[in-house]
Amino acid sequence: MNLNERLDKFLNLLEKIKKNLPKNPPLKQLQQSYTKNPYTTLMVTLLSLRTKDERTAKVAAKLFKKITTPQQLLQLSQEELEEIIRPLGFYKQKARTLREVSKVLVEKFNSQVPNTKEELLSIKGVGEKTANVVLNSSFNQEVIAVDVHVHRLVNMWKIVDTKTPLQTSHLLNQLIPSPHKKELNTILVAFGQTICTPKKPKCLECPIENECKSLRSL
Ligand code: SF4
């Protein structure tokens, strides 16, 4: 099977997964836990790093009742912010990052979240995945954000052969045609959280068992 055939199979598989996703995966709970704008999306993405979406959703709902702009966040002290986001792992470091990123937005970007990859990556604390989530969901750009689920699944199906999510991100964004980039993260993250989970994949109830076998065996 050549790469184009493999990609075709993969894109069909994505459509099939999309049609068969559970109604309320953790990712959806997170997306519905706060009012979206570029700033809240950026902050939530930073909060969600290395933390389960269910837990981040509760903290996001609480935080964005109090603040919705970088200026408002900076009015909270480090300790006050830590107290709000305390249920999350690495909450002290995350509180520092949220404050530092908000400060840069106020000082360098007129309190707005920039809409280019280059500018986003120039902000200390903002990495490839965070930048791509913001560009995709806040600025409607056709770009794939690669997290651990996306990285794991596309390697399992041999769409890429990479060691890190960053390598996967670069390669996948080159390989996947634009119209399919927008939803790829949402589909695969929800699938990885609910059906093809890392420790106990539910192969017996998987809607793409045959397609999975075929891609893995070739
Ligand atoms: S068949 Fe199993 S391993 Fe393959 S995608 Fe489905 S759950 Fe994952």
C-alpha cells in the first residue's frame, strides 16, 4: 500500500469514527465548560497540559466566572490564582505560566491573542500544540493540534513513524489535506479518551476494528 492509499484509508476511518463517537466525551465537557474566545481558549489549553479534561473543565468553569481578560487575570495574585486552579497537576507552575503569558499579551499584543503561529510561539510558555489549538479553534485556521492521543493513534495506524508529538505535528500537518485538518484533533482525542484508550482499548466495541487491523498489518 503506498502512502496515498494509506492516507485515503485513514481519512475514511476518521469519517467512520466521527459518526460513531460517544455523545459526551471528556473533551466535549471541557469545550462546554467555558465561554470561548481566543484568550479563554489559550488559557484553557495551558491549564489542560498533562491533566485530564474532566478535571480541567471544573477549574475552567470556576476561573472564567471570575476573569475573562488578561488584565483581569493579572489582578489576581499568584496565590489567589493557585487557589483557584489547585485541583490541577502542576498548579503552581501553571499559575505562573498563565500570569506570564497574560503579561506578554498585555504588554506586547495590546491585550489580544495573536493569530499567527510565529507570534504565538514567541510567547514563553506557548508551545506547538497550544499554538495550533488556538489557531484552529479561535481563528478557524486549518491546522492540526497534536496531543498524546493523536500522536499515539496515527503512529499505531502507521500514518507516521515518529518519536514525539512535535515530530508528529510537523509531519501530519504536511500530509493531511486541508479540509480534513480542522476536526482531526477533536475526533481522535474523543476517540482516544473513550474507545481506543491507551491502557485498555475497547476493541470489541470499536466501530473501526477491521480498518484498524488493516492499517496496522500493512
Ligand atoms: S480496534 Fe482496538 S486498537 Fe484498533 S482502533 Fe479500535 S480500539 Fe483501538
